[in-house]
Amino acid sequence: MEPWASSFTGIGAGLIYLALSHFMIAIKIDDPLDAFAVHAGGGLWGLISACIIAHNGIVYAISDAIANNHGSLSLRQAFA
């Protein structure tokens, strides 16, 4: 994973954790260690984003398909 992608993953995990933690407080679920918010929120985001943003992931596969042969592959697929 590239450094920019790991920064994106970490920031996203932190934001998801905060949102899920505040949501659990709002619906009055008692989780004093915030274990659910950490593992289900930030942890799940880390797993998903690693698959999407990794160097062999979906984002690079799409960009390679578009850039391959100056976009002619994508153009042929669009009209297939």
C-alpha cells in the first residue's frame, strides 16, 4: 500500500470510529471500552480499504485498464 493510501485508510478509520462511538452513546448501548466501535468500525474499514486501495487493488486495476493503450481498451469495452 502506498503512503497516501495508508494515510487515507487511517484517517477514514478514525472518522468511522468516532461516528460509531457517538452513535452507540446516542442509542444508549453500554460499551465502556468502545470495542465494537474500534473493531467493527475502524477495523472493518481497514480491511475493506486495503482491498480497494492496495497496489494490486481495484483502484489501480481500473486506472491500468483506462491507461492501457491510451484508453483504447476502455473505449472498446464501452461500445461492446
